[in-house]
Amino acid sequence: MTLVAPDIYIGERAASRLLADCAALAWLQGPPGPTGRERLERALGGTLADRLVSALAGDHRMRVRELVA
């Protein structure tokens, strides 16, 4: 006995979501690669990577007292 899958149209959005889910599952099965921070440290060195991450992640809004002066 041979089973044949029916012709089902699932739509473009559903197909793209299905592919995204499959990619996420494939990512979970493989070993995780280095983090962005680790790649940055390898490329620039620890000190420069620390300064760059600090500059990008810091709170650089002007304080109220600085606006008055």
C-alpha cells in the first residue's frame, strides 16, 4: 500500500514561518558558536572590545542639570 500526500497549498506566510521554525530547531541541535562579544574580543582585543561595548550599551542621555547649565 502506497500513501500519497495530498496537494495542500499553505500560503507564502505559512511557508516562511515553517522554514523559520525549522531553522530555529536546526540551530538548537548544533553546538552554539562564539558570542558576538567573543568574536569582537578576538578581532579587537579585550580592552578595545570592553570600551566599544560599554560605549554602545551605556546610558548617554543628558541629565536634567546639564540641560540647565
